[in-house]
Amino acid sequence: MKTINFITALSPRRHKELTRWYQLSTLLLIAILAAITITTGRQYLLFAALNKQVAQETATTFTTTMNNMHALKLQEQELEKKLASIAPFATPKNNPAHILDLIHKTMSGSSFIESVVLDKTTITMVVLCAQTAQAMEIISSLQKLPELEGLTLQSLQPQQHAEQSVVRVMMKATLQTGVA
Amino acid sequence: MLSLRSWPSEVVTIILHTDQLIINWIKPHKKSSTYKGLPSFELKAHQAITLETTACNQAQIFNLTVLKTHINTFLKTHKIKNAPVAMALSMHDVIEQFVASAIATPDKNNFTFLSSGNLVWDYLYLYPHDDGTFTFYVCGIKQEQLLQYKLLAISANLQLKALLTSRMALLQLYRLVQGPAFRHSQLAVTMQRNNNNIDQLLGTEVIHRLLTIGKNISINFSQQAPHLRTSLGLVLSSDLYERTS
């Protein structure tokens, strides 16, 4: 004989199964969340400890680093001052080596420079030449140089040098600064 | 929401009978011996409430909130939680008929007088007649009335597992008490002897054998005997006890 039941209810067995499923699912979820929290928490604590350690190390070396930086800045300022004082000589037009090089290039094979006196504005050269004509060529060549203005012959006299007869030529010129 | 508590081995039966609300709390009685293979139970709590005319008049429920209040008070008083609930109706809301039919195994289409309305209904074969016809028990309830009881269960947070008619519960109790000896022909004889009064199918002996009434429960046994039988029928027929014990 069947039973006439007006409602279709969840059977107690099914209800119990669902209750157990709910309980187990909740416990499992809590366990997973706890595991994730513990794992992540430990990693976060480690990360925080490392950050703190790095910050402490940085704070320890900070004073030394700052002192070094200040000292280096002072050195740099001093070097910049020195560099500023020698900077004009770094340009070819003011460089004595450049002028000497130009003078040297005008010398031929048998003539050579005996002395060069260079002050702020004038230059005095003494050149030994084998012949007078050669001396004149050198003078005319030097006169063409734009760096030497108003080159004048100061003296020209024969002289014995290393048992040879040479012509000692003294010239004087004004240094032309600012010539490219 | 499902409860986290485990399923208890107890049943609450609610009987709505004309203007009365009867609530019983029944638990399996482990110490008692079985009767005809049936388990025995213990009545842990009982309450019979006469409903006011505003709530129930002429066997029709008008105010389910009153029922909810009474039920919740009973459950709260006895600290009953998550117990499965079986409800039996014996009201005008429920349509019950004994129908004679020439078809021994009819289907629902044969009872067209009930299928036309918005009823939830079913039928049950009872017994044959000498003239070749068969008697069926047909019962139904209007959809809106059924919805009211469902809403009552939801609002009172009841684990409603069965909603039967009182006669259905008694018929099931009769069948279960008869056990393997149940015969439809014997049911026919008994029914005809009692003028188809299902309430008189079983005597009070069944109650004494199947139900132990708690010592601290005061109950008017002669008045409540039919309801106790209905409660037993509910517990046994709604398939709750076997799964909860």
C-alpha cells in the first residue's frame, strides 16, 4: 500500500548526506584557507624580515657613504678649479707646444732652433742656419704664420758652432692670440 | 541553509484536527521490545491546543501565524532542533472520498471529478467488493492551501518531510500493524464493520504496544488516543523512523 504524501520532501538520508557534504566542504575550505594563510604568512614574514635587514644595512653604511660622497664632491670641486685654470692652454691657439711645433716645421734640414723665449705676449727665437739665404727663408716662412705678428729680425751674425760656420739669427714677434 | 547539526533520531508530528492543533514529540524507545516487527516509541512531549475562532473556524485555517507561534513555542520549550516533522491534516481544506470504481487498476484520468480543479490529489486502492467493483480512497488539497502549509514550514523553520491526511496515516498504521498478514479483503470486512470509519480500525491496544508515554506527560488518553494513533501512523508511514534511528 503506497502512501499519499502531498509534498515531495528531501529524504532524511539525502538531507544527512547533504549536511555531511556541507560540513566536509566547509572544513576543507577552512583547511585550504588556513594552509594558504600559513604559507603566505610565513613568506610574508620572511620578506618583511629581509626588507628590515636590508634597511638596517643601508642605514649602517649610509653615514660612510655620505661622508665619501662629500669628500668626493670637494675633490671634484678642486679638480674643476684646476681644470678651469689650465683650460685656456688646452686650446691650440694658446698652447706653446703648438707654436713650437709650427716654428719647428719651418726649419729645414740644416737649421735648428737654439732657443725660444716665450712670455705672455712676445716670443724671442734664436735659430742657427747654415747660410744667410736659408735664414731669410725661415724668416719669411715665420712671417707668414698668423700666430706670430710683427716678426722682426733682431740680429744676424755668423758664428762657429761645432766646428762649423753657421748664421745665428735672432727674431722677435708678438704672439697673436685668438687666431683660429 | 543546511544545518551543521547531525540528523537527530526523533520526529515531531503535527496534527490539525478540526479546531485542534496536536503536537507530539516522539523518539524511538530502544529498551522496549518490538510489536509485530514494528519498533516501539516513546512520547517525549505532547500538547493539544484548541485554536481560536480567528485562527481556525469550522475546520478551516485562517491564520497560519498562530499555528507557527504555537509550533515554535512547543519546539523552543522542549529544545527540539532540526527534527523531521510529519504533518497530518483532518480539515475541510482536504478533500477525502471513498470512491467505488469498476476498474481495479485505474489511473488518474479515471477520477475526472478531482482532476478538473487545481488540486494536488492522489488515490489509494483499499478493497474489492462482491459485485466486482473496487473501493479507492481519494484525497486532495488545493494548491493554495498546500502552499500555505509549505510556507508555514518555511517560516517556522520546520524540516517538513510528510504532509498526509489523518486517514492516510491511520490506514498506513493499520497495514503496518497487520504486517505480512495484511489482506485487502480483511480490510474490507473491517471497514464495512466500522462503516468505513478509519478512525476505528485500530483500538487503543496498538498505542499501548507501540508507544510508551513519558511519566511526566499529562494526557487525556481517551480523547487523545485517535491522535496518538495518527502520530504513530505518521512516524511509521512517512519513512522517517527507519532512517533516523
